[in-house]
Amino acid sequence: MTDAFETGDEAAFRARFRRLARLNHVLARYMTPRSVKAALAYLGRRGTTLRRPYLALAPDEQAALARELAALGIAPTTTGEPE
């Protein structure tokens, strides 16, 4: 998104911003940090443990979040850690 902004590619910037806004909407639906931790788990990343008083998402919420992330083109990595 930053590259598109810096190069003046308004169409690319707007498309990326819309995708980011949709991601924010998805994560906000399940409340942070619960949704962020579930998204990290979906991606196979570390740091997915919630501290009290937060509770993990219910299995149906985790599945819905995974579907919504996949619909945004966000898929688990094969390595399990960021590149």
C-alpha cells in the first residue's frame, strides 16, 4: 500500500486500502486481541496464547474467521513463520 501511495498509483492504493479496511472489519467483529490471536493461529504463527481475562474464540468463530481471511486472500504460510 505504501509503495502504491509513494508512486502515485491511486487505483492500487485504493484497492489495497479497501482490502485493509475489510481485514480490520473482520478482526473488529471478534474483538481484539482475541481475533488477532486466532488469525495468528490460522496463519501458523507464534504468539497465539491469550492472557486472562480474554477467552479464545469459539470453534465456530475460529472457522468463520478462517473463511473470511481466506476470502481476503490471506492463507497460512507453508513455513509457519514470517519470511
